Amino acid sequence: MIDLKQVQSEIDEFWKKNKIYYKLMNRKGKKFFMLEGPPYANFIPHVGHIKNTVFKDMIIRLYFMKGYNVLFQPGFDTHGLPIENMVEKKLGLTTKKDIEAFGIGKFMKECKENAAVNKDLWMRVYGKLGSLYQLKEPYLTYENYYIQSGWWAFSKMYEKDMVYEGEKPVMWCPHCQTSLAGYEVTDSYKDVTDPGVYVMFKLKGGVGKKKGDEYILVYTTTPWTLPANVAIAIAPEEDYVLVELSGAGKKIIIGEKRLEKLSELGFGYSVIEKFKGEKLVGMRYESLLDVPLQKELEKGKLGRAHEIVASISMLKERVASKIKTKKAVGDSKDLYEEFVTMSEGTGFVHVAPGHGKTDFIVGQHYKLACVSPVDESCNFTKESGFSGFVKKADKEIMEVLKREEKLLYSESITHSYPLCWRCKSPLIFRLSKQLFFSVDKVKGVMQKENKKVDWMPKFSGERFDNWIENAEDWNISRQRYWGIPIPLWKCSKCDEEKIISSKEELEKASGEKIKDLHSVEEVSFKCKKCKSEMKKFPGILDVWFDSGVAPWASLGYPYQNKKIFEEHFPVDRINEAQDQIRGWFYSLMFCSAAVFGKAPYKAVSMTGWVLDKKGDKMSKSLGNVINAEDALDDMGADIVRYYFCWDIAPYEIQKFNVDIAKKEIGRVLNVLWNLKNLTSNKKLNLKDPEDMWIISRLNSVMKNYSKDIETFELQNALRGISEFILDDLSRKYIQMTREKDNSAVVTYCLVNILKLLAPVSPFITEKIWQGLKTQGIVKEESVHLSSWPDYEEKRIDIKLEEEFSEIIKIIELGLAERDKHKIGLKWPLSKALVYCKKKISKQAVEIIKEQLNVKKVDFVVSDEEKVELDITMSEELEAEGYARNLSRHIQGMRKKAGMVKENFIELIINADKKIVSLIKSQEDFIKERTNAKKITLTNENIKNNDYVFESIDIKSNLVNVYIKKVK
């Protein structure tokens, strides 16, 4: 059993001593750029985190072997909320006020010290994984060179009029006190319980014959947004009814299709009048809440308010053209939905443009007032009439409405609610002034360029098409501290703006020497237009912008490595997890399309997440996390790497099972290791059909392997080559040719297998390669310095492979029959009757005779495939059987005694008279098989210390064997 960890240690030392990687990376060749999607270096990697690293390293090694000069570098995300949240916990800070009291400068210093706290651990894991990343210094997004490269990209977008300041309702974290982009919350939801309330807005005037005291019934699950209500939306084409509630004396208006809801809630009613919703459009209603903000809205000072407006059709999803064709949606094209529907609620929708994405769209359409009485902590401001955290104010608002008889009914509902992706606080839609990147300026470029990208798998490209189609303007500003500072300065007097694109430019403008570009928040300079002070636009850029500029910022372009970047861009390949369609893949495409007008990458491979063996997400609380370093220490890199490539399609979700990895991959690598014992430096000379078959199979496997590796169907590639190693080569071919010299063929197969597997399992392949090099079989100093093997089409014989498939099936059926009758393969039989679907060649007959050890094979064409054996044992057959068994055992004795094939022996066989008589007829056969010059057969006891002696039991008959090496 091979000790893979010992092999890894030895090969690590070999690579260092012989500078193998230095030689690899200094070979000339075509350019290939593999870009690292930077993970955060402040946490400990588990096996899921290194899955991508395995694939990236495999790709890098593959292209080195293909003759490319590969540009690659590890990198780490070092900015953003994950770092800030970690530091807050460490320092015992809970709010932005706490941070400001602690000192923003000191806080950012702590962030910097903690941003890459586990960088060395990651680099150590890369080393244990055998990743080439271990050789290079990583790029860190907090370095000045990276920041100013980001500034330069921002300036290019600004020059193209892509940057604007706008006031929109955005997702806001009350703890982090910053806005978040929509894609940052798409995977961060939790089921929560909230109130659902039916509230009554009093209509001014009325619709009934007796006008007055008529109420519009509205349902909402966000009572806290009611102080910001500015309108009520209705479906004008739908039927509505005015009803009087039994016993309550209240007249309310509700959609006719929603009347059943009143019954469900336990209210009796009688219909007074029925009408189309259009009748209510334009009518006004009284403020629901008597609070300062509603009074201002009533006066009309803040814009159009307290009016019933018609529902509008809203774009729910744009369907990318490729998907339209695929799904045959025809003329339906994009998907729209009405703002007001009769499928839920009451047929009316409360509109608060300052607190909802769709509400804001309706507000813009009708030029409604847009208000948001909520501060950065998501506490109500004074004008709202309430106080404290908005969601906690639901109860107080409901009590006020109940007291004023405006709350008809309340309930509790459980629904999915968005949380902050890092601190897990509930998010609030609130109106906020932010910087945005305009998507319309580059959407067409992104769509056009995406058609050129090789997406693996193909469906990921279709998903990305759809994501681009539905992309909205990017909220790029964050109201935090630790990130790339927004490089925009504005004049406090004339509103003149200036974008700073480098450290040098800022130093020149301000006259200050700047050491760290994080510390520029208070830097100011004179406005060239009016000579007033220009101050920095507060805040930092979205951390996804850091990632989006990685292709050039990782190199410090355009201020350094200009030639290197321009020679290599766009990136040849990136590889990240499936959630990056709306994350890194998109931010890269957006930034590159905006800055360079083209796609940043030529090919993208997408990987699935890793769960535990039961299919549960790895979590500290569940105790099911498998740390990457622990897994590598336990199994070794070769098994972990092979397992990731072999187990499942790389883009599917994987259940990581240590037991399967050890058992299945360990078996493959052990067989591979043992194949080295069957090699020689003899020249390949294909004569026998078995040899031509296995060489054909190898080249077929190589052909498919290369195709599957290129198309990121790694599981097909690795399962195909595993099957070849375990089944075709080891179990079938070597067994078929056990009596022949098959070393040249095995060597040819092994050398090519090692090259194919070198990018996957670099240690064991190198170890075996060094053994072959010692034998003079291979010349290259390292398997990683060899060339990627090309399959030989001329050696592929599909008909022969198909014929052997039938031959092997027949042999396996025949061997099963031998097992059934408990007759070992060494005992020849007179005949086999083979039932098969079609006649087979004379060549096949000879192979079957040899492999089943039968003297004759007859065939019957039949739909049923089976083999019948004549198990009658004649004296002649029995004699041959004894000779074969003895020969095999004597060969084993020779090997134990340290003899080689060329050594001759003298042989004495002692058995009873019957056995001696049988063996006598097979003397020449035994001599040939055992390289014996002389054989003595006797039934008398022998005592001779010059001979090596063993007793053999053959069919319950004791045979004593004596061998001695002779010159």
C-alpha cells in the first residue's frame, strides 16, 4: 500500500532541490492568463473553499504542459463588511457611532491588521494542496497599487458619463448603516414572522348613492411604512364593491374577487354597490395617521399625494434572446406583471415610494411625493410621529390605528425576508442618496461580448445572458470605512466635481504626502473654478468593484506592469462558484465593458458548492465543517484533488465524503503505483491483438480525456481514465497477457497516463515518473516539464475495441462457469460451447481458448449469451493442470529466492507415483516455464540442504519442490 503522504513529502523536496517550478515558469511559450477570484483571507478555508483552487491549479498545470507561458497569481479580498464586522466584534463595537468614538483611523488600522490574518494559513494550504499559488506573492486589494488602479477605472467610467448621484430607495442594513446592492441579498433570506394588517383609509367624498364615511380597505405586511404613505393603487379594469360590514356600521370598498377574504376573516357583509376600479382613479383620501409628515403631504408641499392611482404594468423579468428562442416563448418575450392584482390582498396597494422598489417606480410614473422618515440606523425620525427601530414600531402603529378605529383586522404571517449578507440584520428599504453606475451605457456591450465567451457548462452562459438582460443601475457607494475610497471630490460652493485617478494626482492637488490611500477622507483642495474648498464625496466603493477591476488592478495597471497586462488581456480563463453569475462574473464583465469596451475573459468555468456527505451545508454550529488543512493532512493532496475532479460534474453541488475519497481514489492510485513494477525500456512492437486492443483503448481514452478536460466535464475525464487503469489495463489486459512479456505495452500506457494525470495528482505522478527516469524509460527531468500527450488517431481501432468488448464478455461468462464448478484456471478443459448474438473472428476464438484455457471453442448464434464448459477431466488434461500449477508456484519460489528470468535452476519434484507419472509427460513444458536445465522426478523422500524447498498442495495431493540456481 503506497504511503501518499511520504511520497508528497519526498516530491516536495525534489521539486525544491531541482528548481522544477522555476524551470517550468521560465519556459517560453504562448501567453495564457489565469485570473484568481480572490477569497477572503480573514477566515479559515474548508474543503469547499479549495475545490476551486484544485480546478484552477489543474488548468494552470495543464496549460504549462501544453507549452504555454502561464500568468497566474493568488489574491485575497481584504476590504468590505466581512472585515469590518470581524473587527467590530473583536473591539466590542456595535454601531457606527462606536466606531467614530473609537476613531475611524484607528478602526481602519485594525481592519488592515485583520484583513489578511489568515493569509499565511491559506498559503500553507496551497502548499499542502500542491497548488502553484504557493510560489507567488498574492495580490491584496488593500494595497495602494490596487486602490489607485481602481480609481483609474472609476475615472474612465466617469469620463463616459456612467457615474451619477441619485436618490432611490435601497436595501439598507441598520447595523452596518450602509446601502447594499440587490445582488448582495439574493441568497441571504430567512423566514420571519411579521404582522399582516387590514387598514381603512377614509375616502374624501364617496362612490355610493349616500356619499360619506366610505373606507378603502388596504392590506400590508409592513405597517412601519404607513407613515410614509403617499398613494393607493387600484386595478382600473377590475370590479370593486362597496359593502357594509354586519354589526360594524362600516362601509368599505374592496375588490369583488377578494370578497371571500372578508368571510375568511369572520366578517359578514352586504353589497351596496358594484363598479369598475376606474371610477376611483383620481379620487383623494384622508391621511391614515395624524403625524407631521402626513400633514406636510396633505398640504401638497412635498409633491403629489393622497390620491388613488391606476396600476401600471411592471417588468418582472427580461428574457434574453437566446432563452426566448430556446423556450419558444414567441411573441410573449419579456415577462410583465401588474402592480395591483386580485390574487392577494384586497385589490388595493398602499404606495410608499421611499420604501420599495416597485413603489418607487409607480411614484416616478405618477410624479408622486417620495418620502422616507427613517435615519441611517433605520430608526424613525421625528416627522414620522414614531420613534425607535422601524420594525419594532409595527406594534405601536397598530395600536394607534386600532384606537382610531382604522384597523379592521391583524394577523401574523411567516415569510422569507432579506438579511444583511454579513451581519444577518434584517434589511430595510429606505430612501438614500447614492452614487450609481448607469447600466444602459454598457448593457449592449456586455450582451455582445458575452456571445464570445466560452461558458462551461453552456447553461451558465444562458443564465448570465438573462442576468445582464435584467441588470439595473449599480448602487456603487457604501457608507462605511474599510474599502476603496470613492475618488470623487466636490466643490462646497459651485458643485464642481473632480475625479482623482492616482495617488500622485491627489498629492499634487492637495499638496499633502499620502502614505495610505485609505486615509483620504479628510483630504481637500482648492476648486480651480471658484477657489472654494473641494471635499471628498463621503464613503467607499462597493467591495464587488474591488473584484471587478481585478484583471488590471492585481497588476497595478496602468501605473505598473503595463506591458504585461496589455500582452495578456483579456483573461484566458476564470473559475469560480455558481453564485458568481450575479457576483464576480458580472462585476468583471461590467467593469471591463465600461473601461475597455470588451469582455474581460475568454472562458469561464463554473463550479458547484460543497456540502457534507449528508447534503447539509458545512457549519460550525452543526460541527460538520471539514477544514481544508485537516483533509489534506488526513488524505494527502493527490486523493483530495483526484476526488474533486472524479466525484461529480464540477458545476453540480457535491457531497464531500471522506470515506469514498479514500476508498475509491486510493484504489486507483495504488493500482497506478503497482503498474510501475511491470515496466521496461523495451521498444513497443505490437503484434498480438491484445496489445493492439489496449493501445487503441488508451488512445480512445486520451482523445475523450482531452476533450472532457477542455469542456470542463472533469468527471467524465477522470472516471474514464480510472476505468481504464482499474479495468481495461490492470484487470483485463494484464490478466490476458499474464504469460507473455507485456512490459513495453504497459510502459507505453503508464507514461501517457502519468502525463494525463500530472495536473490532477501532481505528487504520485512525479514519483512514478522519477522511477521511470531511473530506468531510462523517460528523459524529461520532471513529468511537469514534459509535454501534454496527443492521442494517435491511427492507433484507434473502434472495430477492434467493439470486438474485444464481446470477447471480454464471453471470457467473463466462461470464468464465472469455472467458478461455479470450482475449477481453477490452471486446469485445462476440453471444450467450451459459446452462445452469442453473432459469429466472431478466428482471432477472437484463439483469444477465448487461451483465456478460458480450453482446447476447443464451438459457437451457437443465439439471443441468449452464455458459456457452457465440458468439465470432463482426462488424464492428459489433468497432467497439464498439474504442470501449470507447479510452474506457477516454482516461478514464485524463484522470485522469493531473488532470481531473475535469465537464471537457470535444477529442479527436483517429489510426489506419489501417480502424480509423478502425470508430471512425467509435462517435463518439457515445466522446463520451459521455469527455466530449468534439469528435472528430477521421484517418489522417494529427499534431504538436500543445497536446495530451496517448499511443499505444495494440489488437489489435496502433497508435492515437494526443490530448486537450486545453477550457472
